[in-house]
Amino acid sequence: MKRVYAREEVCAGCKLCEVHCAVAHSAYPQDIVKAFLRQKVKPIARVLVEENRPISFALQCRHCDEAPCTKACITGAMQKDPLTGVVTNEETRCVGCWTCILSCPFGAIKRDETGRKVAAKCDLCSSAGTLPVCVQHCPNDALVFAEEPGWRR
Amino acid sequence: MPISLSTPNFLIDRNRERCINCQVCVRQCAFEAHSWDAEDERVVTDDLKCVACHRCVTFCPTHALSIRRFPLEFRENANWTANAIKAIYKQAETGGILLTGMGNDQPYPIYWDHLLLNASQVTNPSIDPLREPMELKTFLGRKPDTLRFRGGKLAEKLPPQLELEVPVMFSAMSFGSISLNAIKSLARAAADMGTFYNTGEGGLHRELYQYGEHTIVQVASGRFGVHPEYLAQGAAIEIKIGQGAKPGIGGHLPGEKVGAEVSRTRMIPEGTDAISPAPHHDIYSIEDLRQLIYSLKEATRYEKPVSVKIAAVHNVAAIASGIARAGADIIAIDGFRGGTGAAPLRTRDNVGIPIELALAAVDSRLREEGIRSQVSLVIGGSIRNSADVVKAIALGADAVYIGTAALISLGCHLCQKCNTGKCNWGIATQDPNLVKRLNPDIGAERAANLLRAWEHEIKELLGGMGINALESLRGNRLMLRGVGLSDRDLNILGVKAAGE
């Protein structure tokens, strides 16, 4: 399956991926200013730039083949789509027990306490049907959406 | 501490209605003009630190930022301009030489903008480059006076030539003055487009050996990174005597920029200043230059053309004649607008002459002496677009070097802070945090695109003149007319006035 791969050597650490991810998963996915300024609480990004300068790279859910979070989930909210391979959290069923967070080997799941407690994670922007927004907005091609790592422009 | 008299040059205008406090600007500014106020939870700015490189403006996801001239006015004075006053404040504070980066920014006349090209009308047909073949191929190197044939084949070997698909090369910029990613971008673009890039005085990094066929290796007064393998790798060798931005001045790469890779490539200890002397201490005459030219030819078995690069100065025509007679295959002349990674401000802005006049003078002199075919002429020093290239070739150049234009294609915004090593665009820096901002894949594509675009435009301009090969335009000054120039200027340029 296609995943988002980071090219650490050209990551500028600007965190525009985080900004645009937060917007895409906010109440105003089309309006970045409203997404940040209208909502009382800041929207949450599902991608995180890991940094130990000069090293930096964006990390999001790896959509593991054997995803431990789906096994750990106590309500069955966390599911791996058998067709697309995308791991998503059905937030209406999520009870915010954070077991998935404990089990994730990458630390890629975040706590979303902006409303009802739920686990927030990357869904590869599956609803949009296009490139994940983090990849779309990376100004330096440091994120690529590909079948294999090592893909170059 | 006495108060500093420096005031901001630029004003950072932040539209608070659009700023989302995402801090992208904070993370991107190496000059620390933006910072995060944790108590008020908002981004704040310090105008004094802004250099107008536009990195933050380009990266701001909500277009909340713009940079303007700081609206502080001195009392109007045509003689004591704000720059003149501020320079004195700075020197009174530091007691030092004023340093700057990039080329001369003073309002001297730009002769390219006073030269106009011809086009065909009625009496000779113009050519449509989309329908008919158009030849831009250029060979740089010594051309024999006569050719002898035996049995339908050339009887003698031609002197070594550089073969260019487009008459534009990337000029000398060293590893040290610019980042390895910037050089990789230019090297790949040169290879893609069938032209050459130049190592400058920084030696050749191992990772660049694969582009050797498209590399001109430079030998300058500091001899940094020069060894037999280095010479063997290049397609041509260039002896650097001078540079347009700072004629008569050597180079100085501060120790902070000499990291492990630069140190290994230049063959100097890590952290030490790399100082190139002002002259070559083994070249005090044309005869001495001849010795170095032939030493380098000998060392490379006469297989590579040797170029000599000089700055355009007052006696450039006589000097060029001497260089041709010393055995150089190519003469590169750099005009006073040429860029640099660092130069004393007063030198940059006051020394040397315009490349247009230098080129015309050299080409005329070499023709008069009957030695023009012995050398190729490459000129640089602020070639800004394809029309400048075409005008340069009509004035007598064989090809041009672009440095500043190439860097602009990689993202340079001409903020003139190369000397600080804090280039926010990842170009003129060795800071690993900043270097990775320039993705060589993107850089190579952009630099190659620039050449591709210029190639199309050059063909378009040639076609308009009814010329289908660049060779037919070379030194064809009848294709040029001067506008708004004095008789003296026209005379030196060897060009008629518009209407004549």
C-alpha cells in the first residue's frame, strides 16, 4: 500500500505539514485562518515533526500490516481497512481509553481532548481522495506518498 | 554600553487578522527576526534583525506577512543618503571594513538595457524555431588558423574543446561559499542540459566526481583542493586571477564555515580560515602565467582546455591579449556587477568596469591583433536573462557564465547576506540546519528549467533576426543598435546608434 515516507535529509523542520494536517482535520478544512482562529481550541495535527536539530522529519501512523493498535482497541473503533490497508479510528466508537497509544510502537497516535476524549491519528486523508495534505504542502518534497521508501522526485 | 545608532532597514508587517501563530516564520528565520512569546502565546518580531530575504513571507501559510522598507526618514539630502549615513554609524561602532555579499547594487548604467536587437522584415526572412532547426551548439577552446585534410579526413588533431548545448554555464562558486546541495543542484542541471558548472576555489567534493565531464575545475591563488585527481576529473581547468565583485582582492572563507567536508575537500585543517592571497605568488607577469598554463596542460596531457579568468578592469583588452598569447584556450571575463559570497563593500561598489564595455574592447582588440580565434571568450557579471545572453554573443562573446541568476533560480532573494553564513534559503551556508532546506532534486530541476527557458528564448530571438545558428551571431555587432548612449560609448561598443 502507499504510505507517507519522510526524507530526513531535506526536511526543513518548518512544520507546515503539522499546520495543514491540523486544518484538514478541523471543522474548517478549507479555511486555514478560520480553522485556527474561529475554533476555541487549537486543532490537532496527526503528524508530528520529530526533531533533534539538525535532524528532523515528519512522523505519522505507519499503517502497519500487523497493526498493534487494532488488536489493542477495546471497542473495535480502531480498524485496518482490508482493502486499502488504511488504519482509522472510528471516533464515535472510541472511548478514549488510550490503549492504542500505549501499544503504538511509533508514538503516532495522539490524545484529542478538544471535545469528547478520542484517539486522533493519521487517516492518510482518505476522505479527500487525493494526496495526503502533509505531502501536498511539504515545501521541500521531504514527504512522499509512495509504495516503497527511497522514492525520489 | 553606549547606544547603537543602527536602525532597522525593513519593517515586518504582520497581519494579526490572518496570523495563526503557527510559528513557521519563527522556525525559518536564521536571523531570529521572529520569536515566540510564550506568555502571550503569540509570535513577535524584531524589525532590526530582518534582512528582507522573504523566507518567512514565502513560507507563511496564511500570507499574513509582508516586508516593507522601514519608514524612518532622515532629513532629505541628495548627498548624504541614508546608506551613506548608516555606513558611518556602523564603522564608528565597529572600526571595521564593511562586508557584503552578491554583486554591485549601485545605479551605474546597465549597457545591456541600452542595446537593442535587430529583426528581419521583408528583405530577409525570419525563421520560426518551432518549425525549423536552430543550432545553439558552442565549442570553447583554441581554434586552429587553418585545417589540413588528408584523404578526406582531418590531418591534425584539433585542440581540446568544450562542447556546450546551450551557450550558458554556471560560474565559479566554491564549496564553502555555497552549500554542497547548491553545487549538486547546479552540477546536475549542467549535466542535464549539456553545459558546465565551475568548482570555484573550493575543490571538488567526492560526491561530485560523477559530474566530472560537466565540471570546470578552478585553480586559484590559494590552490585549495588542487591535486592530480582533481585536475583529471574536470573537463577543463580555469586559472582564477580575479573576480568581478572584488578585483585585486583575494578570498577569505572564515573558519566557522570550514567543517569536516569543506576541510577534506579543500585539504586544510577543520575550523581554520581559508585565505586566498590577492595575487598568485607565482604569477607576476604574462610569462609567469604562461608557465602555470603549460604546467596544467602538461599535468593533464594537453587533453583539457585551460581557461584564465580575470575581472574586467581598466586595461582589460591589453591583459586579455597577453593571456591569449600566454597560451590560454579560454578567457573568462567577469564584469563589475559579478556576485560574490563576501566582499568589502567599497571594493564591490567602486572597482572594475562594466562587462559590456570590457567585452567589446577585448573582442575588438583580439580581432585587430588577429588572435581572436586562438581563444574563446566567456563573459559573466550579471547576465540577467536570455536577451542579455544574445546581446553578449552579438558583442563578441562565445558563451556566458551565470552565477547570480543561477542562485536566484535556486531560491536566492538577493538579500546580500551571503557573508553571514545564515542563508535562509540553504544556498550560501554550511549550517547543517540550513543546508538541508535546499533539496538538490528540486534545485537541479529549477536550474535546468532556467536554462531550458533561456534556450527557447534565444532561439526565438535568433529566428527573429533570420539567423539559424548561434555561430552566425557571434561578434555580429550589426545586429545591435545603441539607444541613449554617447558617441564615445557607441564607439567602444562598436555599435551603431538606433536609427543609423
